[in-house]
Amino acid sequence: METKREFLKKLGLLTVGGVVGGAMAPATASNSKGNLFAPKKVVGLQLYSLGRELTEDVPNGLKKVVEIGYSRAEAASYRERKMYGYDVPEFKKVANDAGLEITGSHVNPPVRKYTRDNMGEIADFWKTTVEDHAKLGVNTLVQPGMPQIENHDDAAIVCEVFNKAGEIAKDAGIRWGYHNHNHEFERVVKEEDKAKQRNPWMPVGDVVYDLMLEGTDPSLVFFEMDVYWTVMGQNDPLEYFEKYAGRFPVLHIKDRSVLGQSGMMNFKNIFTKAYENGLDEYFVELEGIKAGMTQFEGVKECFDYLNKASFVK
């Protein structure tokens, strides 16, 4: 008697992965019109993108994220040792039940001004935070808020604090990183160099972001570049990928609103160079939403854009 597999193969209904339609191989399910057998790409979402539309009903919201096509996410709601109002193990279960893998998380320490006096306090904060995120099972833990940096001494202390946070995270098997906005591309100037500032089009001083990159240990601290904010800071992401190769294993993919609709961002060049430099993971982040569109509708359009883009693996 022929087996079910032999029978299906005879009818031409057995693909390399399984049965047409996904009964035996979900990877063959349709993901876009006219592309019946192409699997959906592994696209991550920064859950901050959904705002209250998620927090009003987290379990169903996470299910909607998966229905859109996202398979992994980066959290952004760790407060008082809870995630989105849940104890960490409970939130992990809610995400798992939805079919969503939480691979990263955004967390800020309780202070913005780092000093020699509060370095121990900040380190203790990261010890507790890392302990909780180890339970969540994340790969990366990222600080998205810029500390106060007004001079080179501030920058040096910040880098020391970052290295310590990275060390704490590394001991738990988690990579620690920093996420930029546009203020990191401002400059700090030494007193002796201020007299050289004669032409505003030829600024003097050191870019804060560069000081962070150069003052931190690559084995302890990575940088999650937000490509949109880098452009808004009047800088080219590709130049940073080239100058600091290997420091950007994770990216935030963002546009003025829905991805690919502003004309400001050359995502093809960004992805191409990022892959060359060892891109491990990226997360969509949507902040500016168009009138008449819900956040969920916006992140769906972002997913569709990346899922159909030939330059995204």
C-alpha cells in the first residue's frame, strides 16, 4: 500500500517543504499576491510602534502582530520589573502563546546625568534589569535614551558606564547596546578649540556618537543604529558602517512615516551595506503615523514593504 507521501507526490501536491497550502509545511504558505510559495521574511518589530493600540489589549495585540507577518519583536515597556504590566515570566508566556519571539528590549536607567558618584547605582540597575531579561530570554538589551553629555569628560564617564553595563549583560549571555537619535551627532568642543570656530559650515569639536563608538569596548557594547535618526542628524549611515565596521549588528529601520514612502531613505543601499558588515537583526519602528491610519495599519504597510523588497533577505 502506498504511503500518504507517495500518494501526494504522485498527484504533484508535495513540495520540497511539504504539502501545498501549508498543511505539512507552513513555510510554503502565501505571503503576498502572486507569490504563493514564498515564505515570509524574518522581520522584527519594535513594539513601541503600536503605542496604546497594543497596551490596551496586549495578548490580542501580539497576536495581531504575528498575523501581520512579524515573527520577532523588541519590547519597550520594562518598568518596576514588569513588562507591559505583567511579571516577566507571564509576559514571556503571553508572547509565546501569540507565536511571537521577544529577542530584544529597550530600557533606560533612572538617571540621565552620569557621575562618578552614581556609577554604582546605574550598575546595580543593570544587574537587576539583566536578571529579569535573562528570564525573558532576549538576545539584546538596548539603552535608547541619550545621557547628558556636555563635554569630553561627560563622554568618557558615559563610555565607562556603557562598558560596565555591557560586562554585566555579557555575563548573562546577553549583548548590550545603545540606540541613537539625532542629538548624538552634535559636537563637544574643548576650550582650546573654541577659538577655531570661525565658520559655522566647518564645525570643530568631536561628534558625540563617534566618542561613544571609540570609547566603548566592541566586545561589550554594540550600537543599534536608528537609520532615520542618523539621516536626520545630517549623517550617512553607510559612512558609519564603513568607518566602524562590525559595530552595528542590529538596526532600527525607520522612515518619516511608513517605510519607503518619504523618498528620504535609501533602504536598498542601507540593507546592502549592513549585510556586508554582518547585520544580525533589524526592527521596524514607526513613530510618525499618517492621518486616518491606525498604528497596526502602519506597521502592516511597513512589513509588506520589507517583505516584498528584493534587497531584504
